Amino acid sequence: MVKIVIENLAQKEVPVIDPSKSILQLVQSNFIDWMHACGGKGRCTTCKVIVTDGIDHLSLPTPAEMMYRRLGQLADNERLACQVRARGDCRVRVPDESKMPHMIYTD
């Protein structure tokens, strides 16, 4: 089974049961809080993930992600969790600026 590993959340594994769902939707369905100020609509970068492995297993960047790349707000190894879908195993990290105060991160 395809899975997403969140490295700085104690290597938490999120199964990709439905590959049509975004990483944000999958994470939330596993009761993990994830910052998303615009409600998962691709209108901000608060749900950003840093992809450390398996970037080639992710869906192609959406127009919203390409816009934020052009604006310098997304690096090549960063994706918007609300936009990207996992088609194979990948490893991600929560960036410092998106960490939630009530969560315990294992940096």
C-alpha cells in the first residue's frame, strides 16, 4: 500500500487509501492537524510540505503551485498539501513556519 511518511511527526505513516484525495485530505482523515488558512483551496501557502523523498511519485504541480513558484514562495522540493496527490510512497516534513503550537514535532 502507498504511504506518506511525515518525518518530523515521529515518522507518522499515512496510508493513501484514495489516490484522488490530496495529501491534506489524507492527513486530516488520519486525525492529524495540518495548517491550512485558506481552507485547502490553493489560495495561500500555509499547508506547504517539504518533500524529502519520492517527489517523482506526486501529481504534477497545479496552476496555483506554479504561481507560488513563480512568486518565489514555493521551492522545487515544496508542494501545497491541499493541491498535491501521492501516487507512490513519499516522505515529507512540516516546515517550521507551518507548525502548529499544540503538535509535538520531532526535528
